[in-house]
Amino acid sequence: MQGSSSSASIVITKKSSTSKKTTPTLKQKIAIFGGSFDPIHCGHVEIAKQARNIAKLNKVIFLPCRRSPHKNQSPVANTTQRVEMAKLATGTISWAEVSTWEINRVPPSYSWMAAEHFHETFPQAELFWILGNDQWEKLHTWYKPSRLAELMTFIVFPRKGKPLAKKGFRSLFINVSHPASSTEARIRIGKQHPTDKLLTRKVSTYIKEQQIYSSKELSH
């Protein structure tokens, strides 16, 4: 809050006596990367890295969801385990963080709600949403897509086809691919096959310790 008019005039006089110029504050660029992360794999991290490099992002927030409305099955790992795996996979990355906002919400939870939450949390930031082309093509079926379009620029990576621009949506397409997938990781873990090309060592160790994705679990 400003002080009295006399104190304000002193500040102005002081500034005029110096040659220093005020450097404008650059707007932060923050991307939200939502998903089940069941488990989070090296492909997720690589996509985030490429998105950061191309969009000049200051931060990528990984947002594990309780259950994706776009998938028929519930995650195998519980919410605590999926959050912990995301933290382990990104723990050494200074520009990455993991949010439990959606995990801690009472269902239902929609993407537009997350967009509004982060808009309120970072009101001065330019916000982005990272997603694959498969979901980009279905964006019109999401709840309140126009609200998402108001708040977010979409960073789209290839998946099941090449992304195309959509009228009314700001978008940035990145050409990044990685052979890892959560489905393949779960299958390989269940069969006790190596996952060193799919998962970070810390995530792999945690999965073994917690006995997640065992063949018994996957058969249920």
C-alpha cells in the first residue's frame, strides 16, 4: 500500500537523482502435465524436458489424477504410490514439481477446475497444458473446453497421429517421441523383465519395495 503524499514525493526525488533503470519482471511460463502416472516413466520426463526447452518454460508441474476420466480402468498403484513415484522421477530436476491438488480433491475433478486453480495460484503467469495428440483430438469432448482455452496454451506431443491446429485454441506442437509407456512398464514388471529403459532407477526400486504391478495385482 502506498504511504502519504509527502513520502511518495521523496521516493520520486530519490529515483530521479540516480541513473538506475527498473528492469521489468518477465512473466513466468508454467506448464501443467496431468496424467495417471501409473507408473511415471522416462517418456513423461523426456516430454516435459522438450516442452520446457521449446516453450521456454520456467516450471513444469506434474499433476497426478485420482482417476483419468478418459480411461476405463482405475490405476493399479494407489494415489500415495503414484505421487511418490512422480516425486522420485523428478526429484533431481530443479524446474519440475509434483502437485497433489487433484489427488486430494473430492471427486469429480475436471481439467478446467485444475486450470482455474493454477490460474489463481499463479495469476501473473502464462499457463500451458501438456497433452498427447490422442487427447488433443478429443478436447471438444472435455468438460468446459472453452474455459480451458481461455486460460491455457496447449503443448501437444505426437501420439497416434500428427496434431493439427484447432480453431479457438492456442497451441504449440512439439516433435518428441519415447518408446516408454506405462502399460508396457506394468507388463514387464509383472513378468519380471528389465525396465531400465523405461523407468528411472529410483522409481524401479520403489516399485520393487512396494511390490506394485506384480503378476497377481495385474490379474485382478
